[in-house]
Amino acid sequence: GDLLPADGVLIQGNDLKIDESALTGESDHVRKSLDKDPLLLSGTHVMEGSGRMVVTAVGVNSQSGIIFTLLGAAGDDEDDRRDRKGD
């Protein structure tokens, strides 16, 4: 159940299964391997196995950071519209 804090590429893994439902909404665990689907995304959880990764992005540059930034920008637009209606 460890939370991945950064995006990265798997360089070593042993029966690694990831819960990506926070990003995709898909409830099935995703099997990660060096050959197929080695990308690991921040905000996802390790459900089984173990692995090592090379970090490629953190914070606002990670996939979850980009999503949160976009959601925040959408929220700012709504606040601006409300402010204009009140004037």
C-alpha cells in the first residue's frame, strides 16, 4: 500500500502490481514489468511486489501534479466568474 511520491521508470521489479485508480478510475491492479508498461505514476499505490525506479518527475511536473494544477486553474476560473457576477 505504499504511495508513489514521484513519476518514474521501473528499473527492477518483482511481481509488481499498482493501483492506478486514483488517476484512471480503473479498479483493477496493473501489472508492471521492465518489458511491458514500466512507467510508474505519482499518486498511485503499490499493492503487491517490490521494485526500484528512476525518478523522472516530482511535484507540479508529475502526472498528479499536472492534474492538480489543471483542477486548481479550473477552480480559479469559476471564482473569477463568481466575482464578476457579484460586481
